[in-house]
Amino acid sequence: MVVLEGPASVAAVAERVANASADLSYVMRGMAEDARAGETARKAEHAALAAEREQALYEVVREFRLAPRAAIGQAV
């Protein structure tokens, strides 16, 4: 659990970070399960999906880092 104080815009971006992280984790767990089972048929598909989800997470984390600056700028 995370408690976040601040403007709603910052909380909204934090929620998107959590969702993007969960999406990437889901793919990574599937990759780990397939690896343990010796399943290689979906390896390329999973790798491509993981790269896509990783990029999405990177973008939303970048937004998260900028959100407080935007909120401060609006308050001034």
C-alpha cells in the first residue's frame, strides 16, 4: 500500500505507473513460468510484448517524474 498526498493529477499518474508495472510483471511472470516448464514456443512473442510493456512503463514513469513540477507550476 502506498499513501500519496498531493494533487489529483499526481495521484492519477501514480496509478498509471502501478498499472503499467503490473502489466509488465504479468508478462514477466508468464515468461518465467514458460522458462521453468521448458516452453519456448512463445518466447519471441513474450519478449516483444515485454519490450512493449517496458517502454510503456518507462513513458508513464517519465510522466510521473514531471507531474509534481506541473502541479507546482499551476499553483504558482
